Amino acid sequence: MNFLVPLGFLFAAVLPVIVLMYLLRLKRQKVQISSILLWRKSIQDLQANAPFQKLRNNLLLWLQLLIALLLVFALARPMMNLAGVKGQSYIALVDTSASMKAEEAKATRMDLAKDSLKTLIKNMARGDEMMIVAFDREARVLQTFTNDQTRLLNAANGIEARDATSEIHDALLLARTAAEARAVPVTIPSGKKAGAEQPKVAANVQVVILSDGAISDLDRTPENVPPVKYVPIGSAGENAGIVSLDLRETFERNSDRQVFATVENFGPGAVRSILQCNLDGQLIDAKEIALAPKASTSVIFSHLKDRSGKMELRLANTDQLPTDNTAFGVLSPRQKIKILMVTSNNPFLEKLLVSNPNYSVSKVRPGEFKTAQDFDVVVFDNVAPKQLPPGRYLLINALPPLEGFAMEGEPLASPAIIDWNRVHPLTRYVNFESINISRALHVKAPSWVQTLAEGPISPLVFAMERDQRQIVGIGFDLYQSDWPLRVSFPIFINNTMNWLARSGSTGCGFAYLSGASIPFAAGPKPLSLTIRTPSNAERKLSVPQDGTAYFSQTDEVGMYAVDDGKSKHSFSVNLNSREESNLAPRESLLLRDREVKGTPQVLKENREIWWMFALAALGVLLIEWVIYCRRAWV
């Protein structure tokens, strides 16, 4: 048996006070009476009140001492250890992603996770300790290892869910590191040298994951983590939400802007609802949707060519997760993208760019290029610039003059595209199959470059963002391929121009995903930005002169207001995550090196029994009262 509040035994000082009360005599008024026949039973009390006389054996005294002793034990909060091992180190990983905001019968999943965590804290035996880590797209240590239950409970009460996706890799890596730090050296067996390196064994560490299992990176969890216990949170899984939102330009001559939204039903029942499209608070369109169980549908809102303002899409249904029932976007006034072509002659590319009414195209020969300052995008066709100042560039059959890029050996003959990145914005609706290339550069690129189209031994199409430069590279001459004759070519060029132009803007994209880092660029003078979040919290961001700063505190869905002192604009953040919208709890977690079955609840390994002592004290008090009444009236 252990005691959570050993200082409660200080109240045992009341025991000698009770005894002292029986030693002291009360002062009474003397009154003459005719007979003491009726007062014999009171004589015993009068004798007991004689000061400092020998203490008589009094049943009431013993009962009162027993009551006081039982109450003292109750105040010390005795606890019985029903299972487990003393000296346990717990690492609690608490999921704080958007799905934990889902509403269950009486509380949110976050509330249920906090209750389970508090139960685990109260179960700690003497010698146990705990560390609390919250995780969503990043891991945050809320409380380092401690055995102070008050501090642990305060940390648990402060946990809040955020509008973010759930990734557990960093949290498990942190847990493994913390466990290794608590490893203890093994005693050197006799016969070995004293200076030999002592092996270490892991301390008695257990990782407890409190989550609904909607974790996107289980396939890349670190190996050799300590023993893991998984406590699944939540039970119901009925939800339908907006899982994607995008603004696209049509390819017709009189091009239009269209908003594409995808709505998916993750529940077991059919859903009928209306998707409303509001611009600056006014309803401009609405679409009726009907979804079968586990089905999705795409919704298109057109005729937005000349419109601008704050857009809100709202799904008119009530379910467990309100966060994914809305999506936001900012329609900026249409402006032509200024493009500079540095080329000797490329009729395919030039005709494609000039025919698009959204582009303003200028052309110079390679020896005439001076600056990219007045253009949104610069295209280098079959020519490599000697220097590449900050800006946005498309390089065709050329490499950027940056550290880490180099040509290796002879050009590649007839390289095939063996795979491509299907999720990058540049490759949206682009199919690289059956493209024939007669010759391509053998490119050596830094490891941080994103490969968009992969060849046998080097990238054929790549993209990079670094040091205020956004670059898209095509590693072959367009005339050495049949790509310009295929439908995917104009789609890729249009994606490239829009992506490069948006990357150069200062937080002016149509919509961003939760957790995104949003760029803000400054000119000759530095900027001091004030950014207000959807909950009206104020954030400050300083942008250096001729530099770029990134705002990454985007863990809240909604509209953000930006004020630089001279102008104001907005940007939007959305959840748009299938993993978070799918609320079906996972019964197990499939980590890289093991499968962890879920334990429905945190078992009570340590049970407080103070209430038993308090109940016993109440029972003895009733007995003492009955005996006192019998002596007084019988």
C-alpha cells in the first residue's frame, strides 16, 4: 500500500488532543439537590473530568480515537498497487489532430483522450514517472519526465486539438530517444576489462498512444521504439466532408475560372445535402449532392472569370466533425502573368504561351537577357544562365548554375519515363505515359530537389524551391521528343506558370492546407506584417529587405487577415484531409515493425481506497453516537 499524500498523517496530531479532552475536567456550577439517585450515571463523567487523573477505560474514547485515525488515513489517500511494476516510465503520446474534435455521445474525442490520460496519471505508483507529448503534424513536449501528479494533470488539462493532420513519426522518434536516455549500464561480468564499453539496457519504459488511429504516416514510423500500448479513442464514424478544393483555369480561348470541390461520405449510411458557394457573404450558387455510403463526388462552380472576394463553401449537414463541412478560398482579381522567354527559336512553346490570354509574353535572345525583375516567370530555352538571381524560372534542356547541379558524362539516349509524381500541383492531370525522348541530359541534382518525372538513372523533370528561387527544370530539348504533340504538354506548361507565379506572390494563393508555410516577400524596404487568425489572435511577422519570410502558424481553418500598414489582404486555410475526415476508429496500429492491438480503456493498476477509510469512519461515528445516546437516556 502506498499513500499519495503522506503529509495527511500530520493530522494524527489530533489524537492526543482527544485524549487530553478526557483528562481535563469541565467547569460546572455547584447546585444543591435533595437526592443523587437520578444522577449516578453522571458521576462517572464528573470523575473522568477530574484534571490529570488516571485515565479510565472509556469505550467512547476508543471509538473517537478510531474515528480520527480512520480519517487521517483517508486524508493520506492510500492506494493499492493491483498490477504493474514500480519505477515505470510512461511516455504518453496524445493525438491533437483535427479528427480529435469529432463529437461523440457526450464529449469530444479530445475530452475522452484527456480523461484516459488523467486516469493513467492517477494510476501511477510511487517511483513511477511520466512524460506527455502532443502530436499532430509536429510533436510537442508538454511535460518532461516527472512524478509530480499535479504538474502532469495540469499539462493534461491544457491539451487542445488543432485543425491539423496527424503524423506520429516525430513523436515516436522522440519517445525512442527519451527511452535511450534512460537506459542503464549493465554490470561488467568478472573477467572482462574494467575499461571495456558497458552495454546498456532500456529502462522500464512504456509508450501509451491515445488516438483514434487517423494517422497518415504509420508506414514510416521509426524502428526499435519502446513497448507500445494503444488506447483507441471514439466509437462512431458517421461523417461527410469536403476533402479537396482547387481553383483552375480552363483552356478555352475565353478562359474561365472554376472552383473544384470533392465531397466524400465516410459513413455507413447515405447522405443527401446541399453544397453552398458564398462570395463575400452572399450566396452565388448551390449544388445538391447525394452520396452513397463510402462514396465521393466532385462539384464544379463556374463563371468566376470576373469575380473576386472571399469564398466559402459550406456543406449543409450536421455530423460529428463540423471542421470539414466548410472550405475557404480567396479569389484575387485576375492579372496577366508576365513571362519572359529567353530563346533562339521555339515555335511550339512560343505559340502555346502567346495564345493564352492570361499571359503577357515578351521574348529576348540569349545574349540580350539582363534582368528578371519585371517579370513573374522567366523561361530559359536551351540556354543556361551564367547567374541566377532570386526569381521564378522554367529551364528547358539546361541546368541552373547552382551548387549541387552538374552534368554527368554523355547525354542519355532514348530514356524512358519510368514513374512520375502524381500528387504535386505541377503534375495535376498530366500523364507522362508513352512520351518518347530521343536524348536527355544526364543530370546530377541535390537530394532536396523534387523529381516530377523519373528517368532510369536521373530526373527528367524536376522542381525546387530554395533561397528565394523557384525553378522547374525539363532535362531534354522539346524538339528531341514528341511531348509538344501530346495533350499533357499544354496542361503541364499551364500548371507550371500558375505554380511559379503563385510562389512569387505574398500569401495570395487561392487556398492553403493546414500547416502550410506561406511566403511573404519584401522589396527594397523590410515589411512588418500583422496577421489575424480566424479566432482573432494577432501574430507578427517581420520580412527582411529583399527577402522572404514564411508564416507557418496555420493550424486553424478559416480566413486570415494580413495588414502591412499600407494594404490589406486575406488568405485561407483548409483541412482537406481524407485521413482526418474518416472518423472510423482503428482497432489497431500497424507500425513499420509491429502491429499494436488497441486496448479499449486504461486499466486501473493503482486503486485509491481512501473512500473505504472514510466510509468506515462514518460507520464508527454512528456506533459512537448510538452508545452515547443510550448512556445519556437509559
